[in-house]
Amino acid sequence: MKDALQSAQARFLAQATERIPPPAFVELRREATAAFTDRGLPTMKQEEWRHTNIAHLAGIEWAALHEPLAPPRSAIEDVATPIFACGLEVFIDGHHHPELHGSPGASEVETLGSTPAPPALLGRLADAKAHPFVALNGALACDGARVRVHGDDPRAVHLVFAQGSEDAASHPRVVIDAERGSRGTIILDHVSLAGARHFANSVVEVEIAEEASLDLVILQRAGGTSFHVGHVAGRVERNGRLRTHTISLGGRFVRNDLEVVLAGEGAECTMNGLYLGLGEGLIDNHTWVDHAVPHCTSRELYKGVLTGSARGVFRGRVVVRPDAQKSEATQSNPNLLLSDGAEIDTKPQLEIYANDVKCSHGAAIGRLDPESLFYLRSRGIGEDEARGLLTRGFAAEVLSALPEPSLAEAMSAVFLEKLEATGQRT
Amino acid sequence: MTMLEIENLHATAGDAEILKGIDLTIRPGEIHAIMGPNGSGKSTLAGVLSGRAAFEVTKGSILYQGKNLQELDPEQRAREGIFLAFQYPVEIPGVTNNYFLKASLNAIRTHRGEEELDAMDFLSVVKEKMKIVEMPKDLMGRSINEGFSGGEKKRNEVLQMLLLEPKLMVLDETDSGLDIDALRVVATGVNHLRSPERSMLVITHYQRLLDYIVPDVVHVLSEGRIVRSGGRELALELEEKGYGWIEEAGA
Ligand SMILES: Nc1ncnc2c1ncn2[C@@H]1O[C@H](COP(=O)(O)OP(=O)(O)OP(=O)(O)O)[C@@H](O)[C@H]1O
Ligand SMILES: [Mg+2]
């Protein structure tokens, strides 16, 4: 395994020297390449990767595309329906596709591939030295978006990351500044154009200024052959609010890292997650919330549905620093196993160094309730449909918290579709 | 043709034999009441009729409209017209009552060779039925039975019955936990479905319900057997004297 990781590392490093990156990425690439050269790809000996073997991912020779495909708008609409917002930008295999953007709302979206200088936040929150895939992203990123949310933006910004080419990798980078007192919604939507095998390795840095409130939705619906690694690093200032919605609907290999620092008093963070493991897929969520100062609140609800021989991993770390008194932290991770072959490793990790805090956590692993199933069937609903309804009912708590009802409805339909298309039971 | 013909039915749950030889024939249009002490097997009989997996029929036969019931899955029985109003309706979070009832009605309509109803048509049908059981509107948008009061759950059962228009209705203590007004409303709903083609098996502890839903026959179930059958005056007698005298007489 070591050899495979080293050759993968060498292939990626070679790609980093192939071309000079756009101006915004020059500095980031230098630093991240150094970190990636140092650390390489993670092995299962590392605590953060103990349950997740990346051998399969590392064994594939991922190509870096320099000339992106230019599919017609209809091809994007087919896979990213519904197009939720006017502030639309589309990236194909990691490159911005200039013809497909929507009309701007109050939020400003700039593409990093054509920005003359790096935004101040780039590379500041996601630590390349601590996270191997953040380093890899920094070494190879050449496009992405910077979103500045001003005022009260009723229209969501929808960034579509579409994968088009077989065995291509992309390393999109997103930087979000939610400015003081602003309100906004940003949807990052990972989709696949042709169901090709591909690897997306994205990094998002998000800063919530004082009194700002942001919903950040991350949809991963690229399909069963996709490899997806996503890292979100957030920081919330005084009285700011960040709500994340991490919805992962299938994939061969999915790893999401979410780290949020509650840095100003009164800061709040809600972390919602839904993951659907299908077939032989692996879906791993690592979250980390850091209560750095007093009077902050974090609420976390991640729900998992696993079927076939899918494997799930959930690790929820909550740190309450010694002087972060009056912190409130809740965490819950219920899982539904739909087959005998499905598995979940779930573990909360609470590190509480302050004494005047309210913290609770719970994890559960269950199956569909036979009495509920019988109730539905006794009303004429067939067994498969009844199972689908109950499973979607389980997921509803997370989906209904999505910022727009139309989004919740659309994702609920996609969830059921993915479950029915590949969901086996035993 | 008879609606239901049960012969020498024995059924077990786990290792325990609960039904120990039941004979019961119900013809179209008839209403049969079943009374009997707690634990005598009333809900077990209802469960066996609706296809609950916890029970196993070990002996005897059940014919429903001439068909061997044991060969049918719960959903097939429902589609063929059997309806069980649950003693304890199940709460299902995350699935709206509205979605559920529409899915259910459409499954049954499809089976009958009728077209599925779209959201609009369904709404107008369900509205009309909701009026009959005086069901508050907001219950349709909520998760199935979740946080419903005891009475609301029972109304919801009767609402489903009105929508699905079954042929054989099994009511398992649909009256228990209802106040006087709710009892009248629920009974009105049930009586709406009374017709020469439909039959009912009404399980109850109280003669009061039978003032509203007047049975043709009353049976007493005790320790897994029907120990006595009679007209509706039997219910009055039971109310007055309890079950002791029958059990003694039977012994
Ligand atoms: N799944 C089961 N496993 C084991 N025993 C069971 C099961 N279901 C029912 N029983 C037992 O069978 C007997 C009859 O139960 P049943 O629910 O049919 O009674 P009932 O006549 O409906 O009573 P009540 O008037 O209290 O509703 C009881 O002793 C009960 O404990
Ligand atoms: Mg009972």
C-alpha cells in the first residue's frame, strides 16, 4: 500500500509542475506542494484515516485536464436540476465554464482562475500541513470561486461542479466571505455529466463575520462511480451563524471533513448531514467543532442510511476550550442499516475542558421498524415502496432543514431515486 | 358467497398457542362484534386476518371471498378489500399523512384497475371524507400519527377506511380512549360504509359502541375460543354480569 501511495503522490506532484497556475494560486501552490511533498497521502495508521483506506483511490491514474469540455447548458440542467438560483456558476472538471452563468444576485461571485490576486482568506482556514487532501488541493487547484455575501441576499448562489471526463481529477477551491450582518445561502452541487469515474477533491474556506448568517449546502450526487473528498473549514465570529447541510447521496468513495471554529462569543453553528451508502460504497464524515470562546452553540445532526455492502464512518469531534464556559454542544448520529452487509463505524469524541457547559451526544444504529412497515403494507402499499417511504421518512429530518422548501423537495426526490436505483436489500 | 369463513383456526405467537380453534362465518352485509377479556386473543385474530408476521397459523383455514387468505401478503389483502383499524395506530416520523393516504389510495385504485388520482383530485376526495370524521385539516400535513392525540389517531384510522372503501373491516377497539362526542363521530364514519356488500368485525370492550354500530351477532372470545355467540342482547348481558358467568358455564 505504501508503494501505491507513493507513486500516486509522485504522479500528483508531477502534475503540479506541468503548468504555471493562475496568479491567485501561485503562492498557495508553493506552500501546499511543500506540505504534500512532506506528508504525502494518508495511510490507515493516521488517526484521522483509521477506518478509511484510500488504496483504491490512489491506485487510479487520475488525469489533470487543462482543456475542459464545454457541454451545452441543457446537459448541465439535466444533472443539476432544479437549477435553484440565479447566482449560478458552472465548473466542468474543475474549470469555470463562462457561458453558463446566471444573473448575479446581491452576492458577488468571482472565479479564482481569472482573479489577479488571491483573496485574503485563501489558504488561511484550511490547513495544508494538517490535512493531506487539503495539501493536494492546494498543489493542484487552478480554478474555483470566491463568494462575497453582502446585505440580505434572498437568492441562493448555486455553484455546480460537474465531472465530465473519465478518470479525470479536479481540485476546486471555494472561498466564502459572509460579510458583517449579511444573510445568504450558497449551494455547492457536485454532479456527474456522464456517469464517468472521476475524482473531485474540493476545499472550501468560509468565514462568517460578526452578526452574519449563512446556509452552506454541499450536495454530492455524482453517482456510484465517483470518488469525492471534500474539506470545509469555517470560522464564525461574534453572533455569527453558520448552518451547513452536507448531503452525500452515493459514491464509490466519499470523505467529508468539516471543521468549524466558533471564534467569537454568541457564535452558532448547526451541522446537518445526510449520507446514503450504496453498493460497495464508502462514506466517511469527519466533523470537528471547536468552541474557542464562551457562549457559543453547536448543534450537529448527521443521519446515515446504508444498504448493500456499503460502509459508513462517522467521527464527530467536539472540543470545548478551558475558558469556553456556557458552551452548548449537541451531537446526534442515528444510522439506518437496510441490509445485513451494510456497516457503520460511529464514534463521538468529546473533549471538554471547561466545567460550565451543556453537552450531549448520541449515536444509534437501527433497522426499519417492522410495525411501521406492516402498518403501511396493511394499507395496500407494496413492501418495496413502504421501505422507501420509511427510509425517506428517516432522512426527512435532515432534508427538511434545507434552506429552501423547493430544495428540500428536490433532494428528497433525488434521495429516493438513488435509493431505488441501486438500493438492494437482503 | 360468504365474506369470511374461518374454520378451526389455531394460531401461535412464538411458542404460545393463542387461538385454539375458532369457527366464524360472516356473510356480506353482516356486522359481527367480538367481546372478551383482556388477553383472550381478539387482537391476535385481527392480526391473523390482516397478515401480521408475528402470528403463525398452525391449523385450520381462512377463506376470504372464497380465496385462501394465508397465501396473500398484507398489501394484497388490503388491495383485495380487507382493512384493519389498529388498536394502536403506528406513529411514523417523516412521512406526511397526506402523502401516505394518497400512496395508499392509489395502490388500491391501481389494483382495482382504476386510474391513480393526482394531488388535486386526491385533495377533493380526502376533504370530503375528513368532514365526515370531523378531522382537523392540519393533521394531513403532519407526520403519520406523530403527536396525534388518542382520539385523533382513531379518527385517522376511520378516515383511511372511508378513503379505501374496504369490503371487510376489522375494527380493533376503535372506540377505546374516545370521549362521547368522538365516539359518535367515529361511529358515524363507520356507519357511512355500511352496505349490503360490506361486512364488519367489531372488537370492543363496551356495549356503548354497539348502540351506534348495531351488530347482527355478538361473540365472546375467551382463551382463544369463541365460547358464546348471540344477538346484541348478549352485549348488554355481558355489560351487566361481566365474563365470569360465561367462562364458568363453558367450563
Ligand atoms: N407477538 C406476540 N408474542 C407473544 N405473545 C403474544 C404476541 N402477541 C400477543 N401475544 C399474547 O397473546 C395473548 C392474546 O393477546 P391479544 O393481543 O390477542 O389479546 P386481546 O384479546 O386483544 O387483549 P386486549 O383486550 O387487552 O386488547 C396475550 O397473552 C398476549 O400476551
Ligand atoms: Mg387487543
